[in-house]
Amino acid sequence: MAALRSALEDWQRDAVRGGAVRACFRLVEPPEPTEPPDDAANPAPDSWSLDVALQAAQEPSLLVDATAVWRGRGLTALRRHTSDPQETLLAELGRAVRLYPALETALRTARPASLALDTAGAHAFLTETAPLLLGAGFGVILPGWWTRPGARLGARLTASTPSQPGATTGAAHIGQEGLVEFDWQLAVGDHALTEREVAELLEAHQPLVRVRGQWLQVDADRLARARTFLARRGRRSMTVGEVLHTLGAPDEGPGGLPVLGVDADGWLGDLLSGEAERRLEPVPAPEGFVGTLRPYQERGLSWLSFLESVGLGGLLADDMGLGKTVQLLALVVRDAGRPGTRPTGPTGPTGPTLLVCPMSVVGNWQREAARFAPGLRVHVHHGAERPRGAAFEEAVAGSDLVVTTYAILARDAAALRKVAWHRVVLDEAQAIKNAATKAAVAARSIPAPRRVAVTGTPVENRLADLWSLMEFANPGLLGKPAQFRQRFAVPVERHGDAEAAARLRALTQPFVLRRLKTDRSIITDLPEKVEMDVVCSLTREQAALYQSVVTDMLERIATTEGIERRGLVLATMTRLKQVCNHPAQFLRDGSALAGRSGKLARLEEVLEEVLAAGEKALLFTQYAEFGDMLRTYLSARFGREVAYLHGGVSKAGRDALVSRFQDGGRSGPPLMVLSLKAGGTGLTLTAASHVVHVDRWWNPAVEDQATDRAFRIGQTRTVQVRKLVCAGTLEEKIAGMIRDKRGLAASIVGTGEGWLTELSTAQLRELFTLEAGSVVE
């Protein structure tokens, strides 16, 4: 074993060792024939070339062909990296021949510069040798088409649908079960092949074939599948749902061929191409709607109406504050004003719209409905005294809009399933991002021909969130959970697979309408939002407590593992964040607050400026007990009323708080403390032009939702957003990580803060350790 190990180490050191200059191999495809061939498939054997060059390892653009090396030309720049390019080239070829014995043919010449290959040899180099050379540190340059997804043989689906869905009887219920005429065609990329081209392709018997000037790989198995496909195709109709599912199943085409795309005409073609939203005429506010829709809201109403006309669900994912509620109310008013669509009873052919939302926004829906759609009959199904049985059926029969909460949806699912709903709408639909929760299961079980999910954060933590939303809106579109993980979630989140991401985007984009406040083509009268991190110093007391918690954690974590270790990390993180907020929160001893927290001192400075300017501010914290402490302390400190909105406030109390805070006069409170979970969604608090995140929830989507209680339609002033972090602590370090990688935060941060538990002990030590200079004297 010792001798074997020594021999292997010597071989690997010699075979894999790379220096400042390395050999680079470029595979050059045969030139296109000057005269068009009689057949479309031209294998062109024995005309490939593997050219050799020298390349600077740290400067890949410095590339000198072997021919020039032997002639001693153009070597000035290369000599900065090697004193003898010719000797280096020979040594590199000697190293490469161990991995690619075919190079011996070239080495028999005095000045090896290239190797001629036939088509089979080129295919072997592409599939077998190139990865080996790359792994050993050599440079490899392959034709661009080799890594391009479209350069492969596959199948394209051509579907024919009615161009006017509303013009046929029952078209409003086409849905995923509606039938379309279809045909499959073999294709290369975007180009369908003729019958003659297919026959010639089958007869070529080459692993690499040029078709219409483009090379592609065709192996024997794929050719066999193509033969099977050609022999068996005969089915001429499939459902819309099967067509849509085909887009997300790239390896489930006929005969096992990859699906390269779907070509469709009519409304389905417009939907899949993304043209539907652009081509649809904006729908003005219907009669009975009190107010004016903005142009983008009219387009949103038109898009929702179009999807419902063909029986498909949608995801209205406009940025927070762009008026998703208004667009949905206009849609409901439009239905209620149509002959034959007004509810006739819970078991009739049509019924009211069921709207499910968090408890925190029920009052908002009531207020907005009373303001914009006073003619709608709204019933709120909530509370211990809510009607049941016959009383519930009677309430539903007399309503146009039934509003309930996710908690009641889960509890009353059996009763809700008995109603013939005209439509089901999920507001703040991220509430069902976990598909296994009772609310998510209940939402999917409610029968309705029209389904709309409404959320400003369609992907809050991970791609599984999107699967859950789309499974509600269009069941089966993204396949089973395991299929979705295999096809999309794992490739995109773990490996950054751009092809899988593009495929998922193409599959879901027709059913997602997303507009952003930052897009000036959408909305021009919204003010600016200024976000800033405000760095605070710790007091000596805070620093001592912080260091004590870290020392205790590092000692205990060395002897724990698994779920116990993860629990310890999360508990430590919570304790450290409490120390950063205030020692009194950490100690829970009811002690005084003044002068003991650098963060509280900085908050007081900010609020002094806010109040001096006669403005209002929202203060978010994820800790309810700290929110109560802040409310009491700040009220005494400034001699002003400080409102506090948390999960324990009743619906009536919540509505009253919001109304008083929004009051334009001086009677309402200028400051409002909110717990992030209770006050982070669904509220309109545009009276505030300042938002302070006292402690960070390390998920950008959740923080943005909270910020947009003030930064939304109706806001006329610049919104200043401050995020307080303590210098040198885990708060500042994680804030930097999120800031640097915000675009990938959904997959990096994961659910809540659980991603931190997977860090190594060394990484945790670096993350939690208090840096010097973090303490205020």
C-alpha cells in the first residue's frame, strides 16, 4: 500500500501540476461547405482540428498559438511568465498525453501544433477528454454551440387554440381541462425539422451532425427514441394543463426527447409569449367603482379578467403599495354589476368572491371596500360569534364579497367547501408559502373556477414558496413537490443553474404580473425612499454581557451536535440581539432604560429630529416585550403619546390605532411602535415619513414589507428608512452579508434565521465575536 500510494502521488503531482503558463487546447469545427449539400445532415468526417496554444494561467486572454511559439514570434508578453516558451510547451504536452494518449500522434512531429480528428474523435474529446484536461489545470476552448442548450435535438409542441376565448360557449371555463389541437415536431433549437431532414438525420449514424449550419450531438439512444416518436405520434389533442406542464418538464417529451419549446396561437400563444398583458386593452373602472384607476391598474384589471376568461389562475405580485387591493375590488365590482353573475345562493351556479387575508388587514379591506365599492355587500366571516350552518349560508347568499382569515379558513374548511364560490382570492398569499400547513391545504381544497393569489413577495425565502402559490392558482402546473425540487429548486438554489431558472421563469411568467414602485414607467408620483444603516456603539455594560454570552456559547457548542446544536445557536443569537437592544431586555429585571444602551441613545437622537420637524415615525421590533418597553420609555422621554401595535391588539383596537395615527391633525400619536409580525403587512400608514428598524429581521423581503407600510401610494414625502445595527457585533456582520448578496438573499438567508445554525464552529466564532472599538466610552 505504501508503494502504491507513493506511485500515485508521483503520478498525480506530475500529471496535475500546473505552472504560470499552461497548454490550451482549442477544438475547431470543420468549415461550412461552400456548396450547399444535397442532404441537410452533413457529417463531414476527418475535418476537425485540435489546435494547441500556450496560455498564461492568471491571464487567460494572453494566448499564443503553438505555431507562433515554434517560430519564436509574439512571445514578449508570454516571457513575463516563462523564460523558455518552447520548452514549456513540450513539457505541457508531455503532461497532457498522460490524460489524452491520442496526442502521441502530434508529438511525433518536430513542432507539434495541432491534431486532426474525425467526427467520432471530436465527439470523444467533447464528452470525455475535455473535462479531464480542465480538471488537471489545462486550458480548453470548445465551440460555443456545445454548451448552448438550444444546440440539441429535441421536440417542439405546436398547439392551436381559439383566438377569442370569450366568443365561444363555455369559454370562461376552458381552464386547464380545455382541449387544444396539437402536433409534435422534431427540432433543433427553434427550428422544426422537415420529414426529409429527419430521415437523413437518422441515416447519418454520426455522434455529431451539422443540421442547417448548426452542429448538434445525436447519440444512438436519442436516435432510437426519435424513431419511436415518429412511429407512435398520432394523438391530436391534449388539455391546456398538459401543454403548460410540458413547459416545466424538459425531459418528458415524446419518446423521452427533451422539450425545446411550445409554439401556440390564439390566446394561449399570447399568454405563453408574454404578449397577453401587453396586447390587452386597459379596462377602465367599472360602474359602481368610486375612484380612478391608474393606467397600470387598468392593465392589471384587464390581465386578471383575461386569465379568468380562459379559466386560469393568476398571481398578482405588484410591489407593495401599488394598489393590489384596489384592482381586486374593481374586479369584484365588475362581476357584481354583470347580469347573471350576482350571487344567487351558496349552492347556485355562481356565488360571491371569497377573500382570505391575515387578521391584521381585515379592517383595511372593509375600509377600502366602503371607500371604493360602497355598493358591494361585504360579509366578514370571523370571530367566535360568526354564523354557522344555515345562518352562514344565508350570510353568503346575501353577499358579493366574503372576507375571512387564514385561521378561520383552516377551521371552517368543510363549510367553505360547500359554497359555489365565484372566485377565491388569497391576500398576503405568502401566508401559504409552506404548502403543508393547514391553511395552505384548506386553500387548495376550496372549489372555485377563478383563483387569484395576491402578494408583494412571491418568493419570500425559497423557490418552494412559489410552488405553493402556483399550486393554489393553477394546480399541477409545476408538477409534484419532488419533481419541482429536482427540476428547479435544487439546480437554481444550490448550483445557480441559469437554464433551469430561465425555464422556470418561462413557465410561471404568463401567470405572474409583477410591477415595481421603482419603475418610473409604472408610477411617477411616488417620492423617493432613502435607506441607511445607522451604526451604534455598545455601552460597557452591553459589551460585557455580549462577551459573556459568546464565551458561554462557544464552550457549550463544542460538545453538542444536530438539533441540539442548532437550538443552541438560535438561542445564542436571540440573546445577543437582546443585548444589542438593551441590557434590561436581556436581563428581564425591570431595571431602568436610560443611559445603558448605545442603540437606544441613537434612537432618541433620531426621534428628536423627527419630532422637531413635526413628522411621524414607525418603529419596528421583532420582540413584543421590547416594544412595550420602548412605548413606555419614549412616551415619558418625549412627553408625547406613543402608539403600540402588536399581536394582542383586537381588530377594533387595531383599526382605531391606524385611524388615529393617519389623522392629519395634531391629535394623533406621532410615534408608533409595531411588532414586525403584527404590523409588517397589510397596513397603510403613510402619515409616517420615517421608518426605523430597531432590531433587524435578517430577511430583506420581510423588512421591505414592513417599510412599505409608509412607502406606498398616498405617500407624498420622501421616506427615510433607518436600520439600527451595533458596531462590531453579529448585527453589523450579517447586515453586511445581506447587503452584499441581497439579490440572492432568498436562497442564502433561507427561512427566518435558521441558516446561521449550519455554520461551522469557526465561522460562528468569527460571526459572534465582538470586535475591538465597538464600545462607547
